[in-house]
Amino acid sequence: MVISYQPAKLSQLQEIMAIEMTGFSPAEAATKIAMADRIKLYPDTFIAANIDDKVAGYVVGPATDQRYLTDNLFDQSHPNRPNDPYLAILSLVVHPDYRGQGIAGQLLSHLATVGKAQHRSAITLTCLKKLIPFYEQHGYINEGVSTSQHANEIWYNMICPLLS
């Protein structure tokens, strides 16, 4: 199985949306319009893992000047700004058929490589409590409960330093 990591394309939107719905509740998931905007506006930090011309998973990590994810990042997209110090993961999802094969970790690693090349100081994200151990295994630090009200869930701020 050969996996390629490349910028997501609009032609993959249907596949990406189907995968999004397997990883998030309807209240948490991005809308099709929001996802299309992200593909267009984050060509360097919306990375798809492709196997045999099919999307196996993806990570969306726009640049931001905020250490912690704010709910407006889910609703408002803007092109990545070169001087923003953080990448903020909005979605990391692997298709159910490909879970347990290390693809999510590889997507995190790929995004970290991009972030370092862009001189970002860290990657930030929020996650549910059950996912904290996964992110900690990949170098993220739990910085406590987030102020996010997204989908009326309790989220945790996770940070992965990129620059020493």
C-alpha cells in the first residue's frame, strides 16, 4: 500500500465530506461550503493522504495568530498568513477502512514538517478527552479545558511545539 500526502483538491470534496461525517457528529462536522473554502484557502496546510487515487484521510491546519483554537476559526476562513505563529488543526480524520494503520500520525507528522518549514512556533488543536492520549503520543501537550463551545462539547487545548 503506497500512501501519498498531497494538498487536497476540490475534486476530492465529496470523499472528504463522507470521511468528515465518520469522524465527527453532525454538530461538530464542517459544512460542505466550509470544507470547500478550506481546500481553496489552505492549499499548503490541507493535506490529504491518498491510496490508489482515493482519500484515506486528511488534516486541515490553517495558520492563526491565536495559541488556542477559537470557535470563529470553524466559521471564518482566510488565506494562510505567513507571519501567524501557529497552525490550528480543524479536522484530522481517517476513513474507517484505513484506521489503525498509522495514517493519522503520519498526517500530523506531515503537517509538522510543513509548519517547521514555514517557521511556525507550534500546532494547536482542541480535542475531546478520549483523544488526549493519542495526541500526547504524537508530542502534543494538554494545556487544559478549552473555552470553545463548539457543538456544546468539552474540548481540551493541545499544543505541539515546533521550534526549540
